[in-house]
Amino acid sequence: MLGEIYDTTFAPAAGIVKDNTTAAKWYRMAAEQGHAHARRRLTRLYALGMGVPKNYFRAVGWLLLSQL
């Protein structure tokens, strides 16, 4: 998943700037295609307001979808 590159603590070591907004964009694309891990990552970003506006309803929605 491309979102991992921008989201993880290893991003700076790879020469990539950590960017939660870009990570959320890539996670969303993967999540909309049914990728469960991307859905769980979006849950975390929405719950903490990292790169996206804090929104517990969306966080719970993505969490529930990740279980399908």
C-alpha cells in the first residue's frame, strides 16, 4: 500500500517526508477497493484527526467495513 510510505515512521529513512494527508488519500483509494488494512489505517487517522478532520463516525464506519 502506497499510504504506508507516507504514514510510517520509516518514511524519513527512505527519504520521504511523513505526510498524513497524502497517506489518507492513498489509504482511501485502497479502502474503497476493499483493502481491510487500509480501512483500519483510515480508522486510526479519522479517530486521531491525522491528515483528515477528526471524525469518530467515519472512524467507526471504516472500522466496521474492515471487518467485512
